Amino acid sequence: MDNIRQEDIYDICFNISSNLILPKYQSLNEDDIKYKNGKDLVTSVDIAVEKALRKNLLKLLPFSNFVGEEEYAINENILKSYHDSSYCWTVDPIDGTSNYVKGREKFAIMIALTLKEKILYSWIYKPIENIMCYAIYNEGAFIDNNKILTKSVDKLDNAIGSISTKYWNDNDWQQIQNLKNEFAQINSYRCIGYEYIEIGEGKRNFAILSKLSPWDHIPGILFVRESGGSDIDFDNNQYDFTKKNKNLIVGNSKEFNLQILNKLGV
């Protein structure tokens, strides 16, 4: 799609960040913070940002579909948009909401554009640093217009990454518990967008994931793939956002991911 300009997406993210996100950063009121589904944090800023993204992105590409995290909370049927023969935007208005609420720096705007099962473009914007990370299918991954390539480690005991701690079935969780000591370091940023970027850069090596909501993962998956990284689920398949995915390994290389899969013994 030649009519999607990187500067347009950057301007949208920069303006929304400047007008909606940063003015409330470390300044949220109690009334700004709520829980959806009785457990997941959501702020008035998440909702306002998603509305602004919807308005601006649909202007760029009229007649396209739109899937947003906050809209999904009230209408799960929007996921059917992925099966239409139309372009579809997917957004996470603030990835890392808990960090944002606590006044921490790691949170991001995440956007992807897809057609059917193909991820065409993705963007991860860091409001605090004013850094745009993006990927274009078959063209590469970029940070502020500089193309990047990931680098991997050979052994698990040299690897740094994260492991989801919720939503596993009992058998998989036991296997994962047994795997933890194989790695050099396990920690989470509580902002998967940041982790995807650092896997793409080679600063981190893996993420083992559960509960794969599309807005959390479509943007980062393309970024990692286009940087030279890889993804694989426990059944040895690539991530497919048009289906219900239960687990995923994302890493710097296919060979490294297979090492993890072999250790899991699933």
C-alpha cells in the first residue's frame, strides 16, 4: 500500500501523545482509573486515545475496519473484521497501562494494518522518548527510519527474556516452571511493545507468551519478523492473529525458538 506514509502515522501518534497522553502522565485522578471486566486496568486516557486513533486512521484509509482493545471490551464481535476482504487497523492505545498509571516510563502506542491474515505495517511509538519503531512487510524493521537487524545468542543460559505468568493450562505451566532456570535472566517490562522492540534490536532474546490478544502482538510480531527474528507456537506454527492462539515463543531466531520448544517437550 503506497498511500500509507510513515510521516502521517508519526504525526498522529505525536499529536495524540502531546495532547492526550503526556498531559495526564503522572497526573491521573482517581476518577481517571477504572477496571474493565472487573480485573484489567483502563484509564480515561486509554479510551480517549483509542477514539482519536480510530478517527485519524480511518481518515487515512476510508472504508477500512478498526479493532481496538477498548472497543473489544464492549463488543467482542469486532474480531470478525479480520475475516473481511478489507484493510483492518488494530490498535492498543496504551500498551503498558499499569506502567502509565504508576508513572513509569515504559508504555507505548501500538498500531498495525492488516489484510486478511497478512500483517502489512506496524508501528510502536514511545511517547516519553518520542521514538517511532515500525515495520513494513518484506521491507524491514526500523527505529526512527534506521533499519535494524536482530542478533541472537547460541545458548539458553546466555538469554534474557520474559515468560507470561498467567493464563496457562496446568500442564504447560509445569513445563514452563521447569524451564525457568535454563535462562540467564527472566524479567518483564509489563509493556510487551517495549519487549518486542528489544527482541528486534537483539537486546533481549525471547518472550514466552500466553493469552495472545491481537492488539498486544500483531504490531510486535511484524517488527520482530522483519528484524530477522521468529515466532512459533507450541504446535510448531507461526502466529496467526485470525485464529485463537493460546501460546507463542518469540525470539531472535527460529533456531533459538526451537531450542526452547525442545526444552519444553510439548
